[in-house]
Amino acid sequence: MIALNAVSHNYQNGHKIGFKDWQVDDGSQWLLLGASGSGKTTLLHILTGILKPQQGSVIIDGTSIYDLSSKDLDQFRGRNIGIIFQRPHLIKSLSIKENLVMAQSFANLPTDLNRVKEVLTSLGIADKKNAYPSELSHGQLQRVSIARAVINRPTLLIADEPTSSLDDKNAAAVLELLIDQSGINQATLIVATHDKRVKDAFTNTYELS
Amino acid sequence: MSPLKISWKSIWSKPLSSALNIMLIAFGTGILTILLLASTQISDKLENNSKDIDLVVGAKGSPLQLILSSIYYIDFPTGNIPLKEAQELARSPFVKKAVPLALGDNYNGVRIVGTDRNFVGIYKLKVKEGKFWQNDFETTIGTSVAENLKLKIGDTFYGAHGLTGSTDVHKTHAYKVAGILAPQGNVTDNLILTNISSVWKMHDHEEEKAHNHDEKSEAPEIENKEITSLLIQYRSPMSVVMFPRMVNESTNMQAASPAQESTRLFSLIGVGVDTLQWFAVLIMFIAAISVFVNLYNSLKERSYDLAIMRTLGASRGKLFLIVIAEGIMLTLAGTIIGIVLGHLALQFIGSNQESSQARLSGLIFLGEEAYLFVAGLAIGIFAAIIPAVQAYRSNISKILSKN
Ligand SMILES: Nc1ncnc2c1ncn2[C@@H]1O[C@H](COP(=O)(O)OP(=O)(O)OP(=O)(O)O)[C@@H](O)[C@H]1O
Ligand SMILES: [Mg+2]
């Protein structure tokens, strides 16, 4: 379970964003809605331990994440949270397989090539295992970034505008994959978007004003 | 997928700039390796040849020239000294061993040295084949001489006047090879040894005598004989203070210390070595800057990569390690390649050297080369530390939101 308690953040230039409290049950799927500039990315960074808010606390599965040391927080994130960004960003010097193995080793988990194969197969890109990122299409890369996010079976899967740079067909496919993957891996899913094509797939919504 | 492997892969993903950096470092290290090897080998050779000789007495002139001609056999002698005076010095209580040298002739550029049996003692010579010279015109030749001039025991040859060249050949007497020395690893490998009276006889054609001369005998004809120089081994450390002064002040001859003159010679060569050394250091410095610029620029492109790694669980320390390891790998690869190239180059130089007197070898490894590794490591750290600290400090939230 994830709990957001009295969180607000001040950017250095004085811009202040407050967030209303939020309880996310295990395995639930949420849509994070808000106009451009309303603070969606900011909230997701706070939820994933990337940006420490000035006030309030974030508790994931009983751990108040900003009470952890920097190193432990990185470790916690690697183990428990999978993040998908608007643009798929992979390490260019590493093959698809190596990108996924890297995610395992940064989380201090043993290399598990069966798991790599399993995830890539479920996303329909098993044949690209040994390719390099420059050899894949945008849609394929977005699938790889989903694969990288779920490889360590995170309890929380977070996506920031995962569909906004994709066409209708790919957007639908990626959304379906996200929902599928969160189901397969029993992960809580939060998707931030202002993409109207996404809204119908979710029942729970958290709105920023 | 360890951080080191990520650094390694990153180097390979930009082969051109990595190769340039490695080449720069290799070039600098290579020059330093050559300088280090060559100067140690030269100074070793200088020492090896004068190990047991404390002093050389010869005609007045440049002391360095006296040492060069009588210890290293590379310059012209300063002149001659009267045998009688030399023998008096040899009997001095300060002197343990004295070896007379009579130079002046060569065979195909190899010097013919007239001397006595004390020469064998002072250089600790051993024969490989045959025997030491005994009668007039018998010679014992160095191992390299036998090899290079293809001389065997029993062969005969004519000496020529002068230290090189064969225009003025002494046709009256032929030298005979009586023995070949075992390899000594010093100048004696490149000498032809004979007795002093043979050298004298070559030069007084009219005064040919049937009986042997003993250079130590007090025969009357020795009165006006001359030799080139006298190598001296002291009896006690006290001689160091007394003896050279005595020679220089109370005789018409000069005394020169091989150790002192070798040091002086080496400090002259050293000026050139220093210049080259600074040149190499400059190259290394440029290489360090190049590695720095390379890492710094790629860090801008890679800041997003590094931020992603943080979101995957990599700690700040790991990012630091990834960046610094990349710098160290580049410079260490350059260092290793440079050291190998330095050895190969020196071996190549050595094999093309005319004089085997001072042949350099690339197959000798020195403990000091470890310092080159340390230097490579230091340059890697120096070049990578700023980018690594930046990677450590980077604000990933800011980087990620600038998508
Ligand atoms: N580093 C920063 N310094 C100052 N202000 C910032 C910074 N990052 C974001 N902001 C401000 O905070 C607000 C929220 O930004 P955020 O990126 O979270 O919006 P968003 O909802 O993700 O928008 P979009 O839908 O366009 O991605 C914006 O008004 C933005 O100007
Ligand atoms: Mg945003």
C-alpha cells in the first residue's frame, strides 16, 4: 500500500505545489490526471523517491522512503519500483538483454536470463534480445522500457505519459501491455497522462488541480 | 552487469575518441619507457666497464677523453706516457694492481690492445676456447669480435694503424688468434688483446728482435718505450685522497677517475634525456586533458543514462565508479600499450645499432616501470575525477524532467 501524507513541494524559484492525501491499495490501477504544468511529473518523482518533497511523507509498504539513506533509497527503488518514461531511454552501448541484466544487477539481484526471456516474450520482442537500442523502432523501445520496469517484479509500476509520443495503435498496445504486466507481476499501477485515449481503461483516478 | 563492464562497454561504444586517447597516452608512456630503459642501460654499461678500475693514468689532456679511450675504447687516446714513469707509479704503495695499455692499432675497426696479464685479473676474464695471449703476435679476442669478424683459433690477420680504417696496414707481422674469451658483458667482448711488445714491434720495423719482450723487465731498451695509459686499482680507500693528487702534481701525467668522469658524461647525456622527458610529460598532460574532455563531453550526453541508472537502483557511488573506471581503463590501456611499444622500439633500435659496444635491449624490464603504471593510474583519476564527481552529484529529478 502506498500513502501520500500532507505532501507539498517548493521549487527553488518559489513555485509551490501541494498534493492532496492519497491511499493506493495493493494491485490497484490508477490514472493520474492533470493539465500540463499541474505537477504530474513532480508527484511521480516524489512517489518514486527521486525528488524529496519539502513537506509530508511518502510511505510504500510500510517504509517511509525519505527516511532512508540515499543509498538505501536507490536500492529500495531498484527493488520495488518500476518506472516508464514518456520517451524510452535505454543505454545505447548495451544490448537489449544487457540493459535488462543491468537493471537486475543494480537492484542487487542475481542475473536471471530466464526472467529476461520471459519478460521479453510476454512483450513480444524476444527476437530482439541481442539487438542494440539504435536498431529498434520507437514502439519497440517503449516495450523494452516496460520490460526493464517489470524485470525485478516491482510492487509499484509508474508510467509518466507513456503513450503521448505514440500513434493510436501503439498507444493502445502499450496501455494494454502496462495493464497486463501490472496484472502478471501483481504490481500496483499508476499512469500519469493528459492523453484522452487512455482514460477509459481506468476506474480509479487522482486529479491534480 | 558490473559497473566496470558498463564502463568497458561505454569505451567500446565510441571507438574513435577512445582510440585517440589511448594513443596519446601510449605515445607519452612509450617515450618515457624508452628513456627510462635506455638511460638505465647506458649507466649500467658505464658502471660495468669501470667496475674494478679506480683510476686511469695517462698523458695530460682531457680527463674525459682519457677515460673514454682507456675504459670505453671510444675516443682517441690523449697521447703516450713513458713506460718507466708508469712502472714507478705501479710500484707505489697506494696501488694494488696496475695494468698498462698500449693502443693505436685496429683490425676492421676493432681495437687491438697491448697489455699484460693483470688485465685478465682486473676484468676477471675467462677463455671460452684456446688460451690467453703469451708470445708476441698471439692474440685473445672478445666473443663479439670472433662472431662479427668470423675469426677462429689459428686465424691470422694484419693490424692497421689508427683506431679505425685500414689504409695503413702493418704488413710486416701478422697477428694470430690464440684464444677466444667467454662473453663478459662489457667492452672486452669487443677487443683484441695481445702483449705490449707486439704493439711496439709493429711500430719499430727496423728494430725487430727475435727474443720476447717482457714488459715488466728492466731491459735497457725499455728506457725510451712508451705506453698509452695505466689502469689502477687502489690498495686502500685512503689512496683515493692521496694518489690522484700525487700523480697530477708531481708527474707529467694526469690521473682521471672513471667513476667521476662517467658521472660527468652521464650528466651531459642527461640534459638531452631531461628535454625528452619533459616532452613526454607534456604529451601525457595533453592526453590527460583529452581524456578529461572526452569524459566531460560524453557525460553531458550520458547524464540521462546515468539518471536512468539511478532510477534502476544504482547508488551515487556506483555512478562515480562507472565514470572514474572509464577514465582509468583508458589511461591504463594506454600505459600498457605504451610500455610494450617502448620495449619493442628499443629492441628495434638496439638491433639496428652499429656499435655492439653500447647495444641497447628492449627485453630488459625494470622495477621503475611500475611507476609508469602509477602515473597512468594517476592521470586516469585526474582526468575522470571532475566528471565522476558531477555524476555523483547530479540532480536526477531535474535531468529526467527535461525529457
Ligand atoms: N526544476 C524546476 N524548477 C522550478 N519549477 C519547476 C521545475 N520543474 C517543474 N517546475 C514547475 O512545476 C510545475 C509542475 O511541473 P511538472 O513537470 O510536474 O508538470 P506536469 O504536470 O508533468 O506537466 P506536463 O503534463 O507538461 O508534463 C510547472 O509549473 C513547472 O513550471
Ligand atoms: Mg510531466
